[in-house]
Amino acid sequence: MQSDLIIINDFCDRCHVDPSFIMELEEDGL
């Protein structure tokens, strides 16, 4: 799971996506 957080952080940095938006997607079961 640690690597997933790193990937998400890198994704947010590159795409300027709000981390809370990512969390909402994960809660939806993406």
C-alpha cells in the first residue's frame, strides 16, 4: 500500500489532481 500512496502523490504532482478527489475515487471502488 505504501507504493500506492507514492504513485498517487506522483500522479497528483504531475496532473495537479486534488488528493481528496483520488480518495473519493478509491472509496467508490476504482
